[in-house]
Amino acid sequence: MMNCSLQTGVFPAAFKRAVVRPLLKKSNLDFNDLNNYRPDSNLPFLSKILEKLVLIQLNDFINTHNVLEKFQSGFRVNHSTETTLLNIFNYFRVNYDKRKVTVLVLLDLSAAFDTVDHTILLTRLRRIGLSDAVHRWFTSYLPDRTFMVSLDTCPSSVHGVTCGVPQGSILGPVLFNLHMLPLVSVIRRHRVNFHSYADDTQLYISVSPDDTRPMDALFNCILDIKSWMAENFLQLNQDETEVLVISPEAQREKLLPKLQSLSLNPSSQVKNLGVTFDSELTFILHIKNITKIGFYHLKNIARVRPILSRANTEMLMHAFITSRIDYCNALLSGLPKKRISGLQLLQNSAAHVLTKTRRREHITPVLETLHWLPVRFRIDFEILLTVFKCLNGLGPSYLSELLILYEPTWSQRSSGSRLLVIPKVRTHIHGEASFQYHGPRLWNELPGDLRAEDNIHVFRNRLKTHLFSLAFN
């Protein structure tokens, strides 16, 4: 059946009906308010198998012909929210080190996935080289879709879907990335830096307090983006667009009149892909938020700990505590020990609850018994793993380009040892904390045989053993 669909270029009509189930976003919300529900779209199981087969071939085509934009990180192999933020945060820190101001704009699209025009999308698929039976298959896949809402055992009538990539589908995110390809040329026309993760697009520029011309280019870029989206039946939600000026307070004050004249109202903090940024890159608010949520969940786990086995409790710890400590923790590189002490306290408390040890008991032997790396070493682990991926073709190109292999002018013992060039910086707080500095410095400190490893699974295990010996020597 799958081969028949691919050969004939026909997507079965029976696979096109979605069942939408409203799910309450949080248990404490008012269930009578419809705005508190999230629509969960469910497609037939067989349709997802067919989509998976197409996705594998489509990704091979995209990667072979370099179809996607380099700075589009959404739903791509070896790309993630962490690599996205690590790249732009490196830019922020390098600019801060050079005493330049960075202006960050987070664009907000209203229901972007739901407003994709099928005719425009099919035209773009043909332009990238999908033709004949492949194009016929997508022409059959997109239109004539229907959905029904199901609440408990009560189904609604069937309604048609006239636009948008199918919700709950496997192909939907990749098709959206292809639909947004022309937006890149609009942004590049204004020479504005950008990075996208699916429908989250962020623009950023460096300016001098004495030369604000780049901000005019940024404002004109936003206007052109708004026009392009209107032409493509997408909507830029200008009221929800956030602006953050990254610099010392004195420099921010100088730029404020210019920003206000361009109708750009900066915030003191913004949330970007789950990470809270502040104007001076301190991460104080971000870490405070993680510890607050983490201790809330830890308190609930502690209540049921007496009736749980140790294995089940550890699963809960990793799901609710460790996952939050580790999310995008590479951004915390170079922060003072005092700054990340809240995260370490959260990990220590989780270890005490798991092992049923008293709070007064020394934590180092407990962490060593659990084989948990302390927070500072977990951050270094993530940085070094990212460097390894970049050096072995497993990382995004925008991070790989920041790392330069050291090549001595004459033959030395260091030749072939995979050392990296450490760039010169001015400041310890920002310059030395940037990925392009901190990553190579940590990498060069590794033993030579560990740097020479080329298997990611072996490297991961040996790296953890190495950092474990440093943490609990």
C-alpha cells in the first residue's frame, strides 16, 4: 500500500481525517474557559508510517542539495534549540567583549503553521526540484483534509481544512521550513543577522551608541518582513514582538530615544526558546526560575518518596529535575560559581531525597555514589560534546565555523594533536565565556588520546569518566 501511494503519487483520502482532542494546558486552569485548552490533533497511524517513509527520502534530498538555510535550526538533524542559542549567545558575548551594543528582536507569528497557503507551498516545492510523481504526491497530500473534534465520547461534525500544514503530522514541520525559505532573502537584503527555529525568528545587530544607522536597517527589515508575510498569508504579531538591548546600562540609556522613535520598546528580559535572557547576560532570572520550578517538583516527589522504589524515584528526578538543570546548560559556561550555586543546591537536594540521606550529610560522597556530575562539570561536558560534534561533522555549520584547528608553522609535537586556536579576548566575564573561546580552551585541556577519539559514543563515555575523576579526585 505504501509503495503504491509513492509510485502513483496519490495520498489515500482515508488518511486525511484528523481527530482533535482538547487538552487542558494546566490542571489548575478553569475548564469552562475554552482558551485554556490546547487542541491535540491525532492522525491515523498508517498515515504517519507513510509520512515517515517520505520524510526520510525528503531529508536526503534536502541535505544532498543544501536546500535549507544555514541559520534555520528547526527540526533538523544535528541542530537544536541549544545550538541555536549557543550561536547567537556567542555573538552577544563577543560584541559585549568589544564594548558594542547588541539589539535583539524576537518576532512573533500568529498561528504560522495553520495559515500556510497550499498553492504557494506547492510552487516552492517545485522550485527546489520536487517534480513529477513526487510533486503529484504532495499535491494529493495537502488538500481536501478534514477534522472532527472529540470530547470524551462526543464527536462533532466533520469540517474541512483549507490551509496550513497538517497538525500532528510528521512532514508538517519540514514543509513549513521549505515554505519560509524566501524570507531569508528579505532579511539578507538589509544585512541583518538572524536565526530561526521553525516559526521563531530572531533578528540581531551590533551598534555603537554613536552610530545608530544599523537600527534603521533593522526597522526597515521588520517592515519588509511584515509585508512579505502579508503577501504569503502569514501574520506578524507586532504587539507580541519583543526587543532586548544587550549592553551596560549607560549604553542602553543612550540608545533608548532612537529605539522609541522607531516604535521599538525594549524589555529588561525576554524568554527565548525556553531560556530567559537579560540585558547584561547574567542569567540570574533564568537560574532563579529553574530552581523555583525544580524545588516545586522536588517537594512533590519527596511526598511520595516513601512509597516509590529507588529506580522509579531516579526516573522522576531525571524527568523533572535533571532535565531542567541540563536544558541549554552550555549557555551557562563561564559564569561564576556563585551564580550557578542555586542549580547545584537543587541537584544536592535531589540527591538527598533520592538516597534518603540527611541534609547535613556531606553531599560529595552522595553525588559520587550516584555517578552524578556536579553542575559545573555538566556544563563543561555539554560544551566539550558540542566541540567534538563540530570537529567530526556532527554539529551545525554555524558552530563549526567558530572553531579553528591549530596548525603550527613548523613540525612540532603538537602537530596532529587536534588542538584548537584560542582567540584573543578582552574581558573575563564575557570574552572568555563565549563559545569560540571557552570551547577551545576546555578542549585543549583534554588528554591527547581523548581529543583523538572519533567515535561519539566512546568519546561521551570517556569524557564523563575524565570529568568524573576531576570532580571527585
